[in-house]
Amino acid sequence: MEIKRIINELKEERPYLKSPLELYERVLEFNRKCEKIIKDKAKNNLLDEIINEFSSIFEIPYEFSSFLKTSILNSAKDPFSEPKSILELPISEEETSKEEIKRALFILSKPFFIKYRESLKKKKKFEEIGRCVVCGEPVSLTMIDSENKRHMVCTVCGHEEEIFRIGCSYCMQKICEKIDLLVDEDEIRVELCKDCKTYIKSFKDEVYQKFKDPYLIDIISLPLDVVAQERGYIRRSPNIIGIQRVV
Ligand SMILES: [Zn+2]
Ligand SMILES: [Zn+2]
């Protein structure tokens, strides 16, 4: 698989990205296996199967995975029709590994969001609500295609949609002068909104052709997140491996 090769090369070339890239490889494997499980199995066994897969791929101790399963069942919400309920599972404030649990839940929610997104028939337009129309999260990643059209890519649920070319997809202002740009050596950019202090990544088709995967492009540009956040700008939704705040 091409994406596998690209990730392997990146791990060699950029050792500082080894750990996030390895985590992403596991996320890809988890999503792939869950897609198969969801296709093949009857719905009543799905949660068990998905959590088992999650524990084995991410090497999660049995106690923690059974805690996750109990929490999902106790929430009395069907994660397939309300995937967001997984992100909202109660985590005790004193919990020392709170951030880690949040990230685990974020990754665990992926297959549920993918299934939910595919089952949604009628969707609103991004411009009507200013958030992802599938999961309701703010946009942090956009691609500009070969015709200079811009598309949001939701890092939470995978929804893609064409949006306005210039402007801030968080506060929706569309004045060019209010957006500052930072560009890295891969030509990946962050667009900094001077009004609401949000930043959004964007990249052109040439960058996409090189790396073949918008979520991977989001990960390799982690150094840009550092620079933008050090300047006081805010990322409003996590990347695909659950990283949101880096400074
Ligand atoms: Zn979404
Ligand atoms: Zn803004």
C-alpha cells in the first residue's frame, strides 16, 4: 500500500515524527479492521468486537478496555447513532491520565463516526452552521484542489465538503487582510485569523499528490502547530491522532 510506504519513508527522514506517525499507522489499522467488522458482523456484537480490536492494536490493558465498555454501556446511548457520546463519556477530574483517556476515546470513536457519517442521508451545508455538518466540530484542516477550490476535511468524522476559498472557517469572516499566513518547507500553510485567533491549516493539490493523505499532512506539519500556538493562536479541533494543544 502506497500510504504505508510514504509513512515509512517519513519515519526515516523525520525521526522527530516517529511516535505520532506510528500512532497514526495504528489508527489506520484500527479503522480498516473496524470497517471490516462493521460490514461482516451483526450489530449486537459490534461494540465488543471493536473494543477488542482497540485493545489489541493499541496494547491497552484489559481493565481499561473493560472500563471503556462499561462506560459506553452505562451512558445508555447507542454509539452508532450518537458517536459523540463516546467523546463525552465522563472522566473524573482527578484522573492523572485525563488527557490520555480523552485521546483514547477520540481514537476509539473513529469507526463509529465513520459509520454514522455514511448513514447520514440529508446533510446541511457547512456555511449554514460554520461547523462540520456531520459531527458539529470546528474545522482545522482544508485542502485546495487543482481548480483552486477549497475543501474542509473533518479530522473528527472524516466529512469533506467544499467551503469558501478565503476567510476564517471558525468565525466566518472573509476579509483577506485579516488572515496571516505561515508556510513550512513542504508548502503546508497555517492561516491565522486576526479576528478570532483561530488557525486553520491548508495545502494545495501538489502537497496532496506528494503525501496522498490529508490527515498525514496534518501530522507532518505538527511543527506548524507549535509555531502558531506559540504565537497565541488556537487550534479548535484535534488532529486525527487526538493532538490539539501542543504548547
Ligand atoms: Zn466532522
Ligand atoms: Zn476567525
